[in-house]
Amino acid sequence: MSAPNLVVIPKGSTLQFMYSNVDVESNKVLKLFNSAEIKNVIIDLSKVDYLDSGILNSIIRFLMQARQTGGQAVCCNACHNMQNILKCIKVGDLWPLFDTREEAITYITTNP
């Protein structure tokens, strides 16, 4: 039986939230990787068309933590603008980007 997948759905840029709240919530997500149950992360970008560096840094931390703990890390549902941003910062070179969450789950399930 495979480990459950953690799905993170960003809701906006740090301009919409207090930075300290973003940091606190990001640290809560990172702590989930300390449990044996969580190994994989899917970043579902369906709710955003732009993310600033604060949120992008948190997302990259999640992706790196999943990989460091032996899991898979992927992104999905990015609109055209987000795809361009991810390409510019080379996220797509390090972590796969899928059109749908279902495709992302299939990839994680078939590539342990």
C-alpha cells in the first residue's frame, strides 16, 4: 500500500496574507513530512494565476522536503501564466508539471 499524498492548494500571494501567517502555515505543512505516512506532495495550482516569491519559496521547500524524505513531488493544474512563471524559475526542470491532479496522482503511484 502506498503512502498517502499531501495535496497543497495555494490560495494567493503573500500580499493577501500576513507574512507571519504564511510562514507559520508553511512550517505546519513541512512538519507533516516528519510522519511516516506522508511522503508525496502534489502542488495544485488551480486556484492561482500568480504567486509571489514568498509563496513560491514555500512551495519549493515542500517539493524539496518530499524528495529528501524519499517521496515524489509534482505540480499540477497551472494556468498558462503560472506555467510561464514556473518555467522562468526552472521549477519544471526539477519537478514534473501535470495538466490535472489525476495525472499527477497516476505519476506518483506508478513511479515510487
